Amino acid sequence: MFFLSPTLLNVSAKRFSVCTVACVALGFRPNQLSSSPHDLKNTRIFSSTRTATMSTITSETPASKFRLPTNVKPTHYDLTVRTDLDKLTFDGSVTVSLDVKEETKTIVMNSSKLKLGQATVHSTGSQSDQLSSEPSFDEKEKRVSFSFPTVLPAGTQAKITIGFSGELTGSMTGYYRSSFEEEGKTKYYSLTQFEASLLSATDARTAFPCWDEPALKAKYTITMVSKSDTVNISNMPITSDKVFSPSDHADLKTLFVDLNEEWKITKFETTPLMSSYLVAFANGPFEYLESSAKMPLSGRTIPLRIYATKDLIHQAQFALDVKAKVLPLYEQVFEVEYPLPKLDTLVANDFDAGAMENWGLITGRTSALLLDPKKADLAAKKRVVVVQSHEVAHMWFGNITTMEWWDYLYLNEGKHSVAFPEFKPNSEFITVHLNRALALDSKLSSHPIEVACPNAESIGQIFDGLSYSKAASVLRMLSAYVGEDKFLKGVSLYLKAHLYANSVTNDLWAGISKSTGTDIINFMDNWVKKIGFPVVTVTETSGGIKVRQDRFLETGLAEGKDNETIWNIPLSILTFDASGKTIIDKTAVLDSRESTFALDTSKPYKLNAGTNGVYRVLYEDAHLSKIAAEVAKPDSVFTIEDRMGLVNDALALSKAALMKLSNALTLIDALRNEQEYLVWDGISANLSSLAAIWWEDENICSLLNAFRISLFSPFVQKLGYEYPASDSPDISQLRTCAIGQCLAAKDQSVINELKGRFAQYMKTGDDSVIPADLQGAIYRAAVTYGGQDEYNGVKAIYDKAPTPTSRISAMTAMCQSKDPARIEETYEIALKRARDQDVVYFLSGFASNDITKRQVTHFFQDHYEELYKRFESTFMMRYLVETTYGGLSTQKDLDEMNAFFKDKDTSKYHMGLAQSLDSIRARIAYIEHSSSDVRHWLEAWKQGN
């Protein structure tokens, strides 16, 4: 699954891109029963018309009380689902083939939000059907038990048949509805999202009763019944698609008594062995684009499609092209054939996550998969490349080989997404994943990559930057340490050893150990099982350097029990030989608290060459000054990755009071002749963070803005505001970055230019004056520095946005107004009109507006109950808490936040809440220990310029 980016890959880039991909898929990744919507003639299936009573389920003892009993094991599901988009309901029947492992009279499985009847079971041990007692539900664990009069003998096979029905809600979980507009009317389609939510370990149980655990793999034969003018899609290809006929479908007429020629029956091929959370089906008025991919190992041609509604399908070609390019690439590098006969993608208007890797049917939100070919910004292109590549990689990592339980989620999610070579995937990884992971993992409230997930709430909360970005970063570090070829070979061995099976962490390590001849299990154990990461402190000695490791926290070095872990740290020491040639010692490993290493300290040196390591490096001030002098040279020996790492380390260390913030700013000032976009992107993000921390100190903000303008204004003057097709991605992104920084720093010339472009658009309706890459900046400038007309103009774009990107840009821009009436109007839109998946964009916009930064917390609190009820079953509640509160910075803010949540049930978002509280504490400390230092440095800089 992917949470909240165009040219052909060349051969050399393919190898590394897939290595980075292997690093972000490997990742170590309402219960009132409704009435039956249709009369069913088979009363044995739906004999119960009452809500089942609660009971405690007891059975054979499972490995964990949160896991299903092991007395039976599913091997095959024969699943029939009827969808009625007019009534927004679904019903059906499932027959599950079981291996009876232990003698039992009771079968326990997962079910939630469904109306169930009694079950029938047929066993090879009895040769007769048995009718169960009334189903007994455990609502807390989302389980149902069926008891039968006669024992099912161990060693036999059985088939259990259960009827079910449910409602198509807008929950974005389970089997749900999504809406779209056609000719001024709201219409619906349905789709599934079964991977973990905050209310279930997985949500297949809300669509049909099943054994809903990743280790309980089975085959699925799916039949869909729907209105004849709609389209059905699922994991596998269609074997037949026919309008209902009493003679051809007599068995279904028994199940659904009201079938007629308005309905059609779609049957699909049987799947390979797979986990329940990967099952997918959808029904609606879909259209599609198609392509194909020639596979390098099997020689097969795999048909590819992308589905969307009629109004969106024209924006889906780019995602289809990306899929066609990366699918063969993965097969070649992982040396495992793609096992399915097709691969589809479905674009959904309403989607909780970014995208989902259902086997053979990827699903995802519009902003992750759509691109207007006539007006595409580079950020949108990158997003589509990353998301589509990430989900395609899951066809191997997660789908062929699946984590045994949710503790091992990172075995799914810790791969890095393929990016095309012009996007510099290895360098960009440092910003997108490594720095993100280190920021989150530097909090006391962090968690290990491999974390125990005993219940639904904890499962839903581990889809975060550690399951994704830290896992990917740790694997990238390992790849750099053992060598890319050996790493990929180990990954291939891991996949081949666990085809159609489940895995735990040591299985991956075993594959890489075999390919490298190294004890990877011991080397990597603490990186995935222990919380946090180290900072390596470097002290020069007479013969070299002494290095020491301690756990790094955003508030300083950890102490006592929080500083007990010793990591095996690949130091990757960069030095020079007598001829001046660069040497990188990849054998140097710090595997104790302290150690010494011989080197010539009179010459430039740097630890963590290439910034592959998952740690910070703290140098003495004197050596940092030498580094600053070296990075300022046009022919600096430090690579782009090194320069990015140095900037990020310096700012993080200053926040932790391990380095003066003034020293970090000196390093940035030394880089003002830098030409690489990604270095400037890191500088931009760090300076924006400083501005957000000192947002209430007018003097520091004014000085900091002047410094930002001095750094970025030369690029605006040099590159201008137009985006010629001849520009490289670096140049385009650097232009966008520079203009965005100058706007944020209140550069009047940039404000005037952006306002003027929006005024020209409003006057003429010609949007060519608004380059796609500057949509966000121009909309923000128009609302921030304009009046009612400009606000109305941006709101009109939000209402009728031509692309997902322009809609998101309009949402966040509407929140930048300074006018109380317009602010209130935007709050109302966020609460009453926004799609569920979009509310977070509005809150993010308010949180970035100094006028509403604190006000938005009151909005959240005033509407807490409404928001909680609306989002309790999705990941969104956590994001709302983090977005609303993460930018506050005073003790009063902290006290008020603690007081508000004191009596709330925070179980569904407690990790996000704890991390937000830690963020505020760190900001308070940063302001306290660095305000004087940063003010003096900025004043001295101003006087000198």
C-alpha cells in the first residue's frame, strides 16, 4: 500500500532503480447487522433475521489471543457477490473449502458489519450436510463462530457455506462506494480496500466472512452479479460475462430469487494462493485504456489495463505507460516470473490510502494515478511514477511472498519506488525517505521497524514513516554495504524460497546472507528490532579519529535505558590517497560504543559517504568549517548525496542542541553557489522548517526571510517563470523551488508576478499564464494577497478542477486568506463539502497560515466528535491530529493539547498523538536554546550584506 509523485529507463539506471525499489516493497509492511437487501429463497443461508447476541468465542488456543484458531485451514473460496448500485447494497454467498486440522464442532472465522445467516457444512467424514446454530459474534475481535451438532474429524476436508449481505457505505474501507458527477447528477460505483484499517486487522471480513489473516492463504474463484450496463473487474481475467439466463444460471436463481435480464453474471479465473487482504473486485460504469508488456523470463505478453470513469479516463495514459515499463523490469531483476495473466489498475475518486497492491488489480486515488497529458506538472509526474511503480513491485513483495503477520509489515512496505533516471532516485531518496525516517525516529515516541501488532488498532497505526521510509533506508544501507549485485541476488533467493508463502524478517536476511557469505541476521538485528538510530560523534586524535555512537533524539542524546542499543554501523569513510584520489572504506564498521580509526585528518574526510547510512554524524566545529570550505568549491570532492546529507545532519543536530544553529546556517551560506536542485530542495525544506518554528518571532522571521530571498532570488531572476520543454527536470524543479521559497519569504517582486498572472487568468480565462508547476504558488499568492474576487476565482477552480493536482492546490490555497469571513467559509467547505480524503488538505492549509495555525486547533476541537465518527475506521484521524497540532510551539499549546485529549479515547491514533506532542516539546526546546544564536548570526549576516 502507498500513502501520501518520462522517458524510458536506460539499462544502467534500471539496476539501481530496482535496488531502491526492493528497498521501499520489501519493507519490514461499525457492527450493527443490517437487514438483508434482497429476499433469498435459500432460507438455510439466511434463516436468522435478528441481530446476533454477543458471546465470547472459545476454541483451540491460537498462537495469540488475537489470532484465529488453527483447528481448520481454508484452501479455496468460491465467492459470489451481487452489487446493487441503485440501492447501495451487496449480498452473496461464500463456500470455503477447509482442511480440518483438529477435531472440532466449532468453526471460527472473521466477519464484521455483515448480516449473516446460519451456515451449512459438508464434511468428507460425515457425508451429510449440517446446519449450524445461530452465528455468535465477537464484535471486538470481528469474529463469528458457528457450532455444529456433529464433530468434524481431524484429517478430513469440509466445505462451509454462508450467506451474507451488507451496505455500500462511503467508509473507504471494505467493500464501499465511491461517487462521481455525471451530467449534474451524483452517481456511484463500488470497489474494495481490504488492507488494514483502524477497525480491522484487514477488511475483507467486512465484505464476506473469511479467514482474514495474511498467513492463511487460499485460492479464490470469484463470481460477480451486477446490473447489465456496468463493468465488473477483479484480480483475475474474466472467463464469462453474460446477461442472466434462467437456464445458464439456475444455481444463482436459487441464491438470488429476484434475478432477471437486468442483471449479468461475470465469472473470473481462479487465483493463485493469496492472502485475503489482496482480494479485490469492483463494479461500475468504468472505461479503460489498454496496453501490454513483454516479459523477459516467461516470454509471455501480459495485457495491461487502467480503468476509470468516463470523465477521468483521458488522464490515465501516463500511469498505464509507467506500469508497462516497470513490470518487465521487476521480473528480470528479481528473477521470478510475474505469475498472473493480467495486471489492471482502477482509479478511484474516494480512497483512504494513496494506492493498494491488490494482486492483479491495483487501486488508488486520482491524485496518485492521473495526469493531464496537456498540463502536467513535474511533481505530479513523479508522484504517478513512484506510486504505480511501488504497487507493481508489490506483485512480488507482499503478494507472491507475504509477511506472516502484521509485525512484519515492513517486509511489504520497505521497498523504494522505482523512479526514472532523470529524477535521480538515489539522491532523491535522501529527502523523500531517509530524512523523513530520521525525523520521525528521533522522537521518544517512535517505534521499531518490526513492531508487535497484537490488535486492530496497532496494526492500523504502523502504516507510517517507519514501516515505509526507515525500513527502506535500512535496506538501502545494507545494499550499499554488501554491494548492490549481492543484495539483489539475496532478494531473489528470498523470493524463490517463499513463493506463494509467508515470511518473517530472518527469511530475508537468510537470502542475503547466502548471497554475501555474511551473517546478515546478526548485523541487521538491532536495526529492525530496536527503536531509534545513532548519532556518530567524531573526535580527531593524533593518529586518526575516535568515533562514538549514542541514540539520537531531536532533543539531544538519549540517556540511561533509552541509550542502551549498540548498532552495527557501516561508517563508509571517505578519504584521499597520496595522489588525491578519493577512497571510500566500506569495511569500517562501528560495532561497539567507541572505537578508533587511522586516517590523515589534515586532508578532507567524511563519514557516511554517499549518505547511505541511517545515522547522523557530528563533527567538531573545526572540521565542520573545513567541510563548509570544501563544499563551497565548484569542484568539491563531496557528491550531491554527501552535500544533501551534510545539510540535513547540520540542521537536525542544531535542533538537538548538539551543534549551534549558526554553524548550520554557515554551512548553508557556503552552498549559495550550489547548482543541484536536490541540494536546494533540502535547504528549502530546512529553512521552511525554521520559519515555521520561529513563526511568532517577528524579528527572527524578518531576518530569516531576507536570508532566504538572498539564496533563492538569484535563481528566480536567472530562470524566470516559464517552463520550456527543453528544460531538464532539475532546472524545472529548481525554478519551482526558488519561486516557492521567495513567495514564502514575502519577496514582493515574486508576489507581484504571481498575482499578476492570476489576474490575467481571471480577466481572460486563459490558463496558459499559470504554468502547471506554479499552480500552487499562484493560487496561494492570489488568495493571500488578494480579495474576495481572487478567493472566488480559486474556489471556482476547486469546484471544477481540471486535474487532481489543481484541485489540491486550490484547496490548500483557499486556506491562506487573512479575511475572517473567507476563513470561516473555507472551514464550512472543509467540513460539509469536502470528500473524506480531502479534509486533511484543508487542515494542512490552515496549519500553514499564521493567522489560522492556532485557530485550526479550535476548529478541530469544536468538531471533534463529528470528525471522529466520520474517520474512525480509516487512517485519516491520525493524519488530522498530526496536521492540526504538529506545528505548534509553546508550552501553553502543549498544556492545552494535553488537556483536550486527556479524556478522549485515543487508541486509534495514539502513536500520531504522541509524536505530535513530542514535536511540540522539541520546538519549545529549540526556541529556548537557539533563539539568541540564530538572531545574532542573522543580524551579523545582514550587516555583512
